Amino acid sequence: MSICFEGFLGKEIQNIETRLIEEFSSLGFHIEIHPDVNLLDSKNFDVLHIKVNKTPVCLKRISPATPLLVSFGYYSKRRDAALQTEEGDPPRRVRKYSYRISTRTSAGRSFSAVHMQALTVAVLAKISNGRFHGDDDAEAVSGSAGLQKIVDELHNTSDIFFDSNAFPFESWPSLGEDSNFKYPEIINKTLKNTQEGIFHVPHKRKININYSYLFFGFIFLYFLIATII
């Protein structure tokens, strides 16, 4: 089953790539986006690739020092001069907007992919003074409200490793279809004995008992007690 998030951007769209990175930084993430990407013009690509160099310290990681390659479906469209509406589209609370951002992750997605997808859309909505909408939402909310909801949900998943089943970053895929690009092995497979390292309980240290010491100790206590009596 796929998960979709949409952003309806407001008018504040200048330098949006730089401001996206800065907003992520305020959340404790250090990210990079593909150097050839224009977030408002997706005609040359249909997948957005993000390099995650650092995550907030509150998020559990299998390999905190390993950068991640996160990817999800991405499409941007400028609003037509005359807003065309259908039943339920655009969602309630959406009136004027400059660009519509549509994203999607499919079944088999990693935990990091779907959360970076949602965070990216919410951040874009927030910094442009726009609206955020998820699949199951009855209506669109402000970018700030949507972002806070996702951050709260993310912080409530302390029992899940953020980089579980994620791809480590090795190089940027080409924009558009790139049949020659090979994704690296997911982190759980790349790092051998990772789970053992996390959940491994050290063996109890074996205590060697010298019975001769016990014997002489018993004799010493016997004569000590006899003397006192």
C-alpha cells in the first residue's frame, strides 16, 4: 500500500531549496538534496533523493555515523490561473496556492523514507506559508501544524531504529530513470552482527573458587569462635 502526502505551497517560495535544508537543520537533521534538483520543476525527475548526514540525537540509529540515501516519488505542478476543483480536490482548507507538491512511497518502504517524505512536504508547506495534507486527513492543515504532528509522531517511535532497512549513501543516482544505478545493500545486511551488537547480553564472568582457601578460612573461624567462647 502506498502512502501519499501533498503540500500546497504559499507565496514564500524564493530560495526554497536552501530554506528547506535550513529548516531541517533546526529540527536536528543535516541533509543534502540532489545538486541538480529544482524542487519547483520536476519535469526532469520523478524521484527525489535526499542524503541524510545526521539525525536528531533522540532518534535510535543502528549506525549513527552512516549517511543515508532516502528516496520517494515526487511531482511538482504550478497552479493554473483558474483553480479547477473536483469533489474533495483540492482538500478542504486549501484555497489559493502557488505550487502543488505530490509525493508517494510504496509498499516495502523503509521507516526513514516515509518519515523523510512527510517531513519534506510539511517543511515545504511551512516555509512557503502553505498547507499540508496526508492521505487520511479530513482537511489540509497549516504547514506548521503538519510539521509539528509529524515531529511528535517521530519522537514517539523511540523503539524503532530510524535507519532500519535504509540504504547507506554511496553516490547520487542520476535524475530521471537510471537503469545503471545500483542501490547498495540495506544497512541491516551491510553491517554484520549489528543486531547482536545492540541486543547482545555479555556472558557472565565465570568465578573460579579455590576450595583450599575456603578450608583454611573455616579452620580460622573455628579457632576464633572457640577462643571467644
